Amino acid sequence: MRDGQPEALRVRIHRAISWLARAEQEKEDVDARYIFLWIAFNAAYASEFGFEQKERDQVRQFIDRLLRLDGEQRLHDALFRQFSGPIRTLIDNRFVFEPFWRAMRNHESDGAWETSFTTSRKLALRALIEKDTATLLSILLDRLYVLRNQLIHGGATWGGVTNRAQVKDGAAILGVLLPNVIDLMMRGGEDDFGYIAYPVI
């Protein structure tokens, strides 16, 4: 890492690399791999925890910043060349769409979640066709965030059969995106990506 980088950025990168390395040791346990990858992602972007909408806003701002640094379009290539199939599968999966679960919890029968789901799918597929990296990443990470919540909050069975495809696809996507994300951060010069929630004291 460069000596000129701000301390907060060096800590972010160090922590993210440590969790990425741990994730890469998981060859068989895809649940553990996904969780470790998400921790690495958290280490890279987060500056505050505890507010779900705030966290999603942080992710979007982080992605926008990365895309400005990504002159070689590495994130674009990772998505559109390697993962168009798994991305389509995740986008079409209602079980990683938060409004679906909200409707189930609240016993909503007005079909609003279905309308929202259809709109989201169309937006994502248009972004995929038009190679709109920012929009596609935003929607994709929303889906992966729901999957993260299912695992972290005990909403899925370890090694269960009902969510294997999305966990496997999610781990594969994060496993390719994260090294590119970390490398872009390392190349970002003096862009410090903001303060970190838990600094070294």
C-alpha cells in the first residue's frame, strides 16, 4: 500500500484483504464463504452501522466512487462478461427481494410487492442490456444484501437446500468483485473513502 494513503483507507484495505483471504480458504462451505466475503465488503465501504437504509445509501455512494476510479471498467467487465447468467437468476429470484418478505410479514394482499418486483426486474434487465454498471450493481447489491441478512440473522439453515443457488451465485459474484474493489481502492490515491466506524485506537 502507498505511504501517502490516509490511515483510514489503509485500515479499510487491510481489514478487507484479511477477510477476503479468509473467504478464499472456504472451498466447500459456501455459506461461510459468502459471510466472509460480505464482511470483507463491509470492511471496504462502511462508516456507520445500525440503520439499514443508511447502509444501503453508503453502498450506493461507495459504488459511485469506485466507478469514477474504474477507468479500465474492471467492475463492468466482471459483471457483464462473467456473470450475466447468475445475475439474471438473482434478479428473477423473489426470495432475495426485500419487499416480498415485507409483504409476507405484514400479510399484504394488494400485490404491491409484485408490481415493485416487476419494475425492479425490468430496470435491472435494461441495465444489463445497456451495460449500465451503476444501476445494475445497485440492484444486484440490494439482492445480495437481503441474502446477507438471511444468513446473518438466522433466516436460513446452514447448508440448507432451499437457498443453495443464490448463495453459490452470490459468493461467486462477490468473490470476483471484491479483489477488483480492493485494487481500485488501493489505486485511488488520496481518496480516503471517509471515516471508519471502528478505528484503530
